[in-house]
Amino acid sequence: MSKYQDIDFELIVTIVNKGHCGTVLDASLEAGAEGGTIITGRGSGIHEKAKLFSFAIEPEKDIILTLVPHDRTEKVLEAIVKATKLNEPGYGIAFVIDVEKATGINHLIE
């Protein structure tokens, strides 16, 4: 038996301005996700080129990783987009990655 589980899960990666991770988590939990992982990062896109006294400012970002069963992905993603206005410029982005194998999520596989 393999030490990894073959699963039908997807990873929703959401990147928003720092301080907005709670909105993403609340929306995803309400839509059927069981949690998420928050990572801090810095933006460098066209919307992050603000300056202060001639110094470039790269605003901090919250990156939220949400692992969900394939059949819940669309509902969770739609809830995140609606709650965070990701369909409007400058609010952030989200994308989905297929997950082939994972371990440590036994409560989701059973």
C-alpha cells in the first residue's frame, strides 16, 4: 500500500491584500471547506507599484490555501469570489490546482 492517498481533491489558492484572509476563510467555510492555511507574501504586480518618498512599496499579501474535495471546489471558489470581490481589479486573484496525492488529511478521505 502506498504511503500517500490517491484522492480527488483540488487546491484553491487565493491571494488577497493583507488583512483580508478572514473574509476568504469565512466564505470558504460557509461554502463547505473544512479550513485553510494562511501564508504571508509580497505583491509585485502592476497594482502594487505604489511609492512613498521615492521608495517602492510592495504591499504584503495573504495567501490562503484551501484543500477541498473536487465536488465542492466550484461552490467554495464562487463563495470566495463573491465575498472578496475578486472579479474586480485590484482585489486579488484565485486559482485552482489539481491534487494527485496527499497525506495527513485522513478525516477528509474517510
